[in-house]
Amino acid sequence: MTDVVQAPIPMPRMAWLARLKGAPVIPLVILGTVVFCAIAGGLVAPFDPNDADLDAAFQPPFWAREGSWSHPLGTDNLGRDILSRIIAGCRVSVIVSLYAIAFSGAIGALVGMISGYFGGRVDQVIMRLVEIQMSIPSIALALLLAAALQPGLGTVVIVIVFTYWTWYARIIRGEILSLKTRDYVAFARVAGVSTPVILLRHLLPNIMNTLLVLATLQVGQVIIFEASLSFLGLGIQQPDVSWGLMLSDARQYISNAWWAITMPGIAIMLTCLAANLFGDWLRDRLDPRLRQM
């Protein structure tokens, strides 16, 4: 009689580790570095970002002929360390991204849920307002709002929220139009559950994955939008530091100090690319149809 060999029971795995399987490592490292610099920038920056030294003005990066390791990425026209200013600019990018995405996502999700759930004239009125705003070029609308308000960090957040909430509203509305026809929503209505409870307890949890993916994909857009406003002089103002403001300060010296405008441009490119790659992976991971494929 042969002995029956029992197959080993697999060890349980933590749910969050299973979800992170196959995550893009390099984008996560880049985003983690940006967040770390935003939190502890003052501890890791080699110099004060606003500390000017005219004797060290226009010093090239360390790999150039006259470069030095004391300023690894070079200095600008006032002798300020570019690496320290890039690290300081991480804080503005993270703050603007968090606040702008949180508020625009909350407003857009609320409007989209109301529009999709009630339908009829409510849906028509809301969607016509959304379409009117989306027909206006975003940069023109942003310039108008920024010019009417006092430039600064708060103005940048307000402008981005006012510009991007429509993106959330349209997509969430489409999700709600599909979800409200499900059986559990019909059962909740028959049971006498109020509309706010249906929206918050039955529909909102089912659109959280969509909101998370949209928020991740919008990080790059928000960073570029903030940099554009600061570049035009309607965003972050001195003595605060932002990547867009660094581009604005260095544009007139691009012929003899290319590093002053190239380094913050590379920081913007890498951060936006990392956010987009991570958002694409997150979308594939959270969408059941794409995950099965």
C-alpha cells in the first residue's frame, strides 16, 4: 500500500505584498525619492536653496571641465546650488499634487455621482456645464484665474482644482451610470435606504479603484501645470522654490549655462514619467478585465 504524500500548504501571503507583485521598481524609487526630499529636504540639501554666492555663479556640473563636487549639478546666475534648489522644489510639487488632486477628485467625484445617479435634467445641466468648461483651453482658463488672484501656492491649487475637476466628473458619471443598474442598488432602494447612504456606502466604494488610478495618472499633469504657471510668473513666487520658477529664472542664460535649465527640466520629466508608468501599472492591476488578460 503506497503512502499518500500530502502536498505542502502554501504559506499565506500579505494582501499588500500580493498586490505589489510586478510593480515598476524604478518609477517607485523615483517617486519615493521625490516624496522623501519633500519631507526631509532641509536635511539632505547640501546648501540653502536661496543662499547666493556670486563668486560661484555659473559653475558647471561636476563632470564638466570647470565643474566641482561642491556643486554636483552646478550653480545658477546668482551662485545658488541647483541640486539644493531641485530638492527644495520637490516640496512644492508634492504639496500642490496632494492638495490639487484631493480637492479636484473630491469635487469631481461628488458632481459625477450626483449627475450619474439622478440622471434626467440634473444630469443634462451638470454635463452641459462640464462641457462648457472643458471647451475652454485649460491654460487660458488658468491664466485668467491666476491673473485675477494673487500669485502663490494657494492660487496654483485653486487654479488646478477649478481646471481638472471636470475630468473626474465625466469619468465617475460613466461609472455610476453602470453601477446604479446593479441588483444591490435596486435592493437597497426597495429596502428604503436613503439616497445619501446608497451613494456613500454602496456606490462610492465601487469607484475608489477608478479614483485612485485617475489621481495617480494626474500627478504628472499637475506638476507640469504648476511648472507652466510658475514659468509664466503666475504661480510660485520668490523666495519659494519650484521647478517651474527655476526654468523661468534660467531661460535667459540657456546659451552659456545650459545646466541651469536642463536639470530642473530633467527632474520634471523623470517625475512625470514615473507617475505615468506607476499609474498605468496600477490601472492594469486594479482593473479585473486587464488583470485577467
